[in-house]
Amino acid sequence: MTPKTPAEIGGMGHSVKRKEDPRFIRGQGTYVDDIVLPDMLYLDIVRSPYAHATIKSIDTSKALAIPGVLAVITGKDLAQYNLHWMPTLMSDTQMVLPVDKVMYQAQEVAAVLATERYIAADGADAVEVDYDPLPVVVDPKKALLPDAPVLRTDKPDKKDNHIWHWEWGDRAATDQAFKEAEVTVKEDIYIPRIHVSSIETCGCVASFDKVKGKLTVWMTTQAPHAIRTVFALVAGHVGLAEHKIQIISPDIGGGFGGKVPVYPGYVIAVAASVLTGKPVKWIEDRMENIQADSFARDYHITAELAGKKDGQLTALRIKTIADHGYTDAAANPSKFPAGLFHICTGSYDLKAAHVEVDGVYTNKPPGGIAYRCSFRVTEAVHAIERMADLMAHEIGMDPAEFRIKNFIKPEQFPYKSALGWEYDSGDYAGALHKAMEKIGYAELKKEQAEKRKRGELMGIGISSFTEIVGAGPSKHFDILGLKMFDSAEIRIHPTGKAIARFGTKSQGQGHETTYAQIIAEELGIPVDDIAVEEGDTDTAPYGLGTYASRSTPTAGAAGAVAARKIRDKAKKIAAYLLEAHEDDLEWEPGKFFVKGSPDRAKTIQEISLAAYTNHPQGMEAGLEAVSYYDPPNLTYPFGSYICVVDIDKGTGEVKVRRFVAVDDCGNIINPMIVEGQIHGGLTMGLGPSLYEEIQYDESGNILQGSFMNYLLPTAVETPNWETDKTCTPSPHHPLGAKGVGESATVGAPAAIVNAVVDALWHLGVRHIDIPITPPKVWKLLRENGVTE
Ligand code: MCN
Ligand code: CUM
């Protein structure tokens, strides 16, 4: 797309350098832990060594004897104010601090308040808790057995560990299609628990001003307004009304979905500040972050695909057990307990589909956050892209040809999927062809055939994913009743400079730059003249926050709509100044001019000044607008990824030799930022594919509780990503843009697994669960006599 604005204005399509970077690269960002207030106290948390145990007693005397320790807060203290439990995003309940039992290892048990951070930590070590261990349930399938101990004894009516059953689609039509199928394939696919490892851990500074009765909380949250409302609803009975609560998300060092939930530490810090009248800081350390914060995925999927011998797919059937840990704290739109998992028909034109998911309690920390994926889409994409590959291999058809045969065709858009989604636009074959050309697919196939003769293990894997982002149309999507719109508010100052505030909150995505570009595009005001703010609930308009790659589809659209309202008013002012009729004016970036006489023009800066100094009589002064944008549909970005792997026969190590990613997110605001999003996203797709997994032993002990064994890819493991794009605008978004922040993380794992299985198919290998670690592959090679 050629930009419509010149580089000095920097509207859409310009790779404007990020306005936020000068402060970040100089170490001048303001993160929560940078906030220091006078008389600030520090909180540290006592955590449970047991995954399931009764608390017999808590002895705080030794802790309280330490000079500087001011208080030890327990569940019983919070229970006096009915703050020992809190609601989760899925209307379940979660302990802030336990009164009688703990439900997972590293759960919060008590909190120590002290004058200094290290004194608080010493205090936490000195708290003595007497536990009585209870039987532990870690396997969700065992949790469903009739003799399994019931975990949620706090719910008097709960007689098992089953949380909910959810199903979608046409069961009868799907069963019928399977009966009539010429070929079917079936596979168990486990998508393990993983952990968001943002550079900055979670934390807050809570400051309650007893005189003003106002609570200010700086916190690492992706959704400040929603948090404010939830705080007001939960703590209204202790006098915290919504206008007396200010949530500020300052700079955030990565969110990736892990900073959507409310963690107990936030609530305890707020309670401590309200009780003491002093500011209280709580910052997780790295181990607490990895062991106790909410986790992603943990989906036990059984998928079946039906089709004809010629490769035509007909139907998909999926059953899933979702391990939620001890509470359902998943970050999903309220009406969808399994998120948008029913995007699992993917990029294919299927006649019928049916999907079932059962949520289960186990003795683990809460699961169900999204790990750079809008609500279970990675799980869905992984399932369909694995199954498509399995089917192609099964019938002996090239996986690329197989996909092209089954893709939804460009002329079928808007396309209604078998599970009810209306895909907005796409050209799936276009993206796959581009990827095949870029990687040299045909030559790679030849190379693979030759290598196979020599006994070398090389695989080629494709993933042609469809993402679903931008929740959302508020008729379907809400979180605890809050409709999922988003907002923008723009004010133009008399000198033609602007401030714009949004209801979302960047965690590294570059909104200060890209939102300014959207306004520059619409009003012709240079990017440098537009200040963008987010994350302060006292100043920003109400919005639902940044996750699910929704900022561009929702708040970005709101920015364009608000800017257009301003342009409409600017046109009236220009007509007045130019003594012309409005209908005779034309717009080009940055000015209105009289049709046919380009010299008779007024720049947006001149118009801005006139809005405060010389506006028409009867018109309100000023130049500003607000938009609360409720998207008519979601956006459906897509892409085709091709991965080439070589497998070391001696060690089982998988090496990603090449990875080509062709993405399509419609019209692009900032190509450099989008490329950065894709690079980061691909690396976050690589991690879980080859390295990352959180496991528990039978007693509920976490096995990957630190970066010693929870492995993240570094620059050494990360291949050279080769990226490219196609552009299929969204027909309903004001700028034709789709979200992109999560596409690569969602799409990449299946390409990697498909490549590994492709390398090993001739040995009889049909599937490998991620992460594909060297021991897993080595075992397969050994079983097949390839290695000793
Ligand atoms: N963009 C663009 N043109 C498009 C689409 C997007 O220029 N057609 C730009 C946007 O303007 C924005 C960025 O790309 O600057 C991402 O936009 P979008 O896809 O709308 O996603 P969000 O801004 O809502 O970001 C959320 C998404 C999610 S959900 C996760 S998880 C994730 C991700 O972004 N977390 C991140 N990328 C991240 N990047 C960083 N650095 N840190 C995180 O925590
Ligand atoms: Cu999906 S993790 Mo992001 O939605 O913040």
C-alpha cells in the first residue's frame, strides 16, 4: 500500500520510528517498580509448599518480632471485610488469602507488611504455618473419576470437579458426515500448560488517601478501566466508590495476556493501604511470577477429521478436557467459557463441525490466560492444522495441494463457518502460494526426497491459519457484563497540536506511535504533533483494554471515527474562513481547499486556531471528539507459514533451518511495528513448540518453577525469520485494518510440529505433542531403530 500522506505527516503505511523508544532505550521508562512514594510500605507474600492442605494454624509471632515488620495479614483478617474471596473473570471465585485450606503449590497464604522490601521478605520467611496435607489431584482426567476427591469444598453443592460442559455446532450433521466419510483421521493432541514470561513481573503500588477518600493504584494491568469497575463492585461495601478509584497502568514490560487477571497480591496491597492509610508496594519476584500467576492452555484435545479419498474435507469433531486449576479464572468473554475455540474449522470450507469442551478443577494455579492468543485460538489452530496435515499424509496428498483444495475461496467471503463465525475477508491460497515461492517449496521437496534416501531426517511443515481478533461486537462479547467496545478521545489545541487518549493500554506494541499515525492519516496533523496517552482511568475514556489483538480493530477504529468527526467540524470552520460552501471544499492530507482553486486553502493548523479564535457564530468553540466504537464484526487476519527442520539422529534435536511467514492483517498502519510484532510472535510460537512446558508431579509440585528448567528461546535458538505479507483489507474496519499482535504465536507451532512429523512420517510417527524436546524425538528414533 502506498501511503496517502507524505513522510512528514507520517500517516498509515509509514514505518515511523517508535515515539516511545527514546525513553525505553535510555532506561527512562516508568514501570510500576519505579514508583516510589513517601512513607511507602512493602508487602511480601507467604506461599504454600503444598498443593492441597488444610491450614491448622498460622503463627505470626516471630515475624512480628522483626523490627520493621508492621503486620501479618491472613485470610481471617480479610474475611472480616469479606475480601478473602474475589470473583474471577469467568464468574468463578478465587481466594485472595485462604482461611482454611490451600489449593495449589505457591498459593498465597499470608502477607507481611514492613517498612522495607527485604524486611518484608524476612518477615514472610518467619511466618510459621502448620499444614495438614490433603490428597492432590493433578491429572484432569483423574479429577473426573467418581472416586476423585472433591476439591472445591467451599461450594456446598459441588459434588465433583467438573466445572462446565460447553458445546457448539451441529452434532447430528457432523455424526452423519463421519458415517458417510471415505477417510477419517483421529488424534489425541495435548497442548501443555505454559507460562507467559514477560520481562516485567506483576505488581502494584496502592495508595489510599484518607483525607480525599481516594484510592490510586499503579498496576501492571492490560485493562485498567475494567479493573476499576471490578474493584468498585468488590470493595464498594467498604466505601470505595468508582469515582474514588484511579487505576494507572504506567509503562508495562510485556503483558502477553498474563496481566489481564486480578492477582491476590493486588487486592492485599489495596486492603493494606486502605487500612494503614499509607502507600503499599507489592512486586512479584521471578519465581513467584512463574509459579503462581495464571497459566495458559492445558487442553487435552481429541480431534477427528472426515473427508473423501480425493482430499475433499467434510467434517470436524473435537472433544476437549480443559484443565483450569483450582478455579476458572480464564480470560475469556463471559458467554464463551472455551473462548473462541470454535474457530477450529480454520481456513477450510467444512460442511459440518461439532466441538465439546469440559472444564475441570485440579490442584494447580488458575489456568486459561491467553499467552499471546485471543482466547483459545492457538489451541484451535493447532488442532485443525495438525489434523489437516495428518489427513493429507494419510491419503498421500501433498499438504500444500491438500490445503489449497480445501481453503475457503476468496469469492466465498464474507464466509459463514460451520461453527457460525462470519469471516470478513481472506485470500488463503494467495498467502500460501507466496510462502511456497519464497521458500522454494518444490526444490525443498526434491532435497527432502534425496536426503531421505541417504537416511537424513528433514521435514517441511505448513500452517495456514486463520486468526479471529478484535472482540468484539458487543452483542456477543462482554466481560462480566461490560460490553467489549473501545474508545478514543481526541483534542486539538489552538496551535494545531493534539492529545489523544484511548481505552486500551500498550504493553510494548507501540500504540503511542501507531495511534498517532491513525490520527495523522485522518487529519493530516504530523505524528510528532500528536501526544497519545493510555492507561490512566482518571483521564482516558472507558475501554476494555489491550489483549486479543483488539486495539487496532476497536480503539484504532475509534481513533479514526473520532478524527473523522473532527474533520467534519473542521470542514465547517474552513468553509466559514474561506467564505465557501462546504460542498465546494475538498480534503487532502492536512488541508481543505476550494474545488478548482487549490490556492484558496486552510490548513488543519489554521482551522484549529480558528476553532478557538474565530469560529462561526452559533458553533461551539473547540475542536475535539470522542468515539466509543463497537465493531460490527471481528477481524480475521491469516497467514501461511512454512518451516523446514533438520533432525539430529544422534541427539533428537530439532533445528529450524528456515521459517517463512507470510501474514495478512489487511491494511497496515506501521509496517516496521507489524514486522516487529511478527518476529516477536514467531519466537513466542517457537518457545512452546520446542522448549516451554509447565508440569507437576503427583504431589502437585511444579517441575519447571524457574528459568533453570522453564526454557525460553534466546537469540541463539531463534532462527532467522523470513517474513512477507499479502494485504486483504477488512471490509468493515474504518481503516481496512485487522489485528496482528498474536497471529504469529498462534500460527507458528503447527508449522514446526508438522515439519517434525513430516521428517519422521516414513518411520510411522503420526503425532508428537509440543514441546518437541530432544528426549522425545530421540526416544522415537530409538524405537524405530534409527539411533542406538
Ligand atoms: N498494527 C498495524 N497495522 C495493523 C495491525 C496492527 O500497524 N493492520 C500495529 C498496531 O498499531 C499496534 C501493533 O501493531 O501498534 C499491534 O496491534 P494489534 O494487533 O491491534 O494488537 P494490540 O495492540 O491489541 O496488542 C495486543 C497483542 C496481544 S493480545 C499480545 S498477547 C501481545 C501482542 O499484542 N503482547 C505483546 N504483542 C506484544 N508486543 C509486545 N512488545 N509486548 C506484549 O506484551
Ligand atoms: Cu491473548 S494474550 Mo493477549 O490477549 O494479551
